[in-house]
Amino acid sequence: MTDNLWLPRAATGVQTLKPYQPGKPISELEREYGISDSVKVASNENPLGCSPKALAAAREALEEMALYPDGGAFSLKAALSAKHDLPAECITLGNGSNDVLDLIARVFLGPGLNTVMSEYAFAVYPISSLAVGAELKIAPAKDYGHDLEAMRDLVDENTRVVWIANPNNPTGTWLARDELEHFLEELPGGVICVLDEAYVEYVGHEDYPDGSLWLSRFPNLIVTRTFSKAYGLASLRVGYGLCSSDIADLLNRVRQPFNVNSFALAAAEAALQDQEHIDNSVRNNREGMQYLEAELKRLGLEWIPSVGNFISIDLQRSGDEIYELLLREGVITRPVTAYRLPNHLRISIGLPEENQRLIAALEGVLA
Ligand SMILES: *Cc1c(COP(=O)(O)O)cnc(C)c1O
């Protein structure tokens, strides 16, 4: 939209923004292509859905639709406080963890300041940072993952925030405890490090660090978590940040008073009580990942090794084209051209039958 008449009047940072491209909803595909029975393996949603306990809690909360939600989220914060063994003052709830990322940018970034991230980093970091007028400093990736040394080299006196997704989306790459700890030790204390752990539940490695355990050691650390992925509550929009009470106080000053709705609050609290659902989700993911890797190998395709609930495949040809062809087969995947990975497609791990459907469609389309 280069002919947008209002563009010159928009805030400077906003002028440089491109809208986030979400995964195509099933309803849109079926409307556009006149097909039915399609599958979506595009947005890293939990193919098992949410816990039945969460669904029941949300249903019950529906009765109180006319009332504002608890803006202080007392009950969910108490549950999270117990889970993480941290005071409630250290927890900031968001309308999805994306909301928390946005709060961080609004509190700590602005014109004349810069922020450091990696090539192939999650799309929300540049959007939130540019929107408030900050400059982006992007470190080249190493084997598709974050190169912490290159990131540290970009930090200067005007850097306020460094973003790290562990594991990263869309690459599925991850950082081990030692290297991340070393990075945090070297990072100047006045620079915020955001550690985005949206996929923490899926990572099985013993060298994978739980960033929340570092909060007392690193007062400049903010760890973000979400209920959108393993907990299966993506549509309700609820996530949170863990950090020092001083930082949380600032985030709360810009937070919209009722940014998390009552149904999300109730469902999230109930979801925390259902570890079995998380275990089942993680098992389905592990088995699905093993199946997909074996099948990709059979098809002679390469991929970026991933510890998340998704995998980015190197097609050696335009991912956008294969994406379109797969749509015709009723399979929605996620192109990652906007991440400057034009030959990759990101696939979310589905149910066994969805994974088989994806492989069959991919095999047909590539033949
Ligand atoms: C999905 C995702 C999120 C979570 O987004 P919500 O707003 O909580 O739904 C955050 N970070 C990364 C890297 C993600 O992939």
C-alpha cells in the first residue's frame, strides 16, 4: 500500500512496518477453494486442543460475561506464583505473550534507542520495536540459530533490549544452559534480556535451561511464557512475563487495565492443574516429530533440526509455490519467506493422521 495517503502522517517507526502474516484459517481456505476436510499444520497450535478442565472452567466463566475481568488477575497469578516459586509482583499477564513483548518495547524502547535480535528471530520483536521508533540491530544467524557472540558484539550504549527466543520460531533451534548463562553474565546490567520460552514444555534436553530459575541472579532478565502452544489456549490469548518486581511495575504502568479476559484467566488457571494433558501433548509431539523426520528423510528432504512443535523444511525451491500447491490439497502450512527463508516451509506437528496427510500431499506435490 504505497499509495496510503496517511502514511506520511503515521509515527516514523510505524511507516516502516509490514503487517504480521498469520497462518491461514481453515475457514478461509475452504471458502476460497470450495473444499472441505482440510487440515491446518501452520500455527503451532496444540493438535490435541486444550485440557477438558480448561474448557469446563472457561464455560463456567461465560456466565459472568457482563462483568469486567479481574484486572489484577489475583487467582491466576497465585497459581503461577506457586508454579514458579516467585512473588505475584514478579508476574505480568498479557493478552498472549505477544502483548507482554509489546509492553516491554513500549517501556524500554523508543527513538534514538536500539534493540538487538537474531536473523530469523520471531516476527513480533521487530514489529513491536519498530512501532515505538527503535532501531533494529540484527545479528547474522549461526546454523539458523542465535549467534550469541555476534549478538553481544552489537550491543552498544544505546541498546536497551535484547530478544532471544529459546527455542526460536520459525527455526526450532535452541541454546544450551552454559552458553546462555555466559551471555547473561557478559551482558551489561542495564540492558534488558527477553528470554521468550513459548515452547519450553516441548524441549526434552537436560542441557536446556529454565530461564525463570535465573531471575534472582539477573535483574535485567525477563522470561516470557504462553498458554497458546502446549496448553492449547491460543484463541483465548493469555501469556505472561516473569521478571523483577521493579520491571513488572513498569510493564504494568502501560498495560491495558483489562488486557486478559475472564475466560482466559479461568481456563489458564485450570490448565495449570492438568499436567497429564501437557504430558500427552508432548508425547504426541515427540512421536509426530520422529515420524515426520523419518518421512522427510525418505523423500530426500532436509530440515532444520527443531525442539519445538514445528519443523522448517528445506524444499530447495520456492516455499510459497509449494505452500499454494498444498493448499489445493487441503493442507495449510506456513511459508517463511517473510523471515527470509524463501525455500523453507514451516510445518506444525499434528495428530498422526494430520502428519500422514501432510506427507502424502507433499509427496504428491513434489513428484
Ligand atoms: C507463538 C509464539 C509466541 C506466543 O504468542 P502468544 O501471543 O502467546 O500467542 C511467543 N513467542 C514465540 C517465539 C512464538 O512462536
